[in-house]
Amino acid sequence: YFVTANAAVAGYLFLSLPFSVICINRPRATTPRLVLVIFDTVMMGITITAASASASMVYLAHNGNQNTMWLPFCQQFGNFCQTASGAV
């Protein structure tokens, strides 16, 4: 989810460049500004949820979950967990 969400946000940023140019060239144009504010807020939310989901998976890998009897697998795969933690 983390990679897919960041790819979608990067694609949106590329597509929003024409709206940004319109807002710079025409300072009184309100519709493109409103579109940018709304979609920028949505993309920020998507980015935050992707980062939160990734952080929760790394936390689960390091600590496990006693209620569901999931063991922390970072004790067995230390190099993988260091790489995953560094990526997040």
C-alpha cells in the first residue's frame, strides 16, 4: 500500500502542475485554487495513511502481538527488519 499510495501521489503532483501554473499566471482565478486545495488535502491524507500503515507493520514485526499469538519475527530475520525500518 505504501508504494502504491506514494506512486499515486507522485502522479497527482505531476498532473497538478498545469493548475499551479494557472494559479500563478492568473491570481484571481478561484476555481483552480479550490481544486488544488481539495485534492492536495486528499493526497496528504493518502500519504499519511500509507505511512501510518507501514509504521504499524514495522512495529508489529519488531514487537509482535501477544493477543493473537504473533511472534516478533525480527528476532529471526534481523537484516530484513533493519532494512524495512530504514525504508519506512
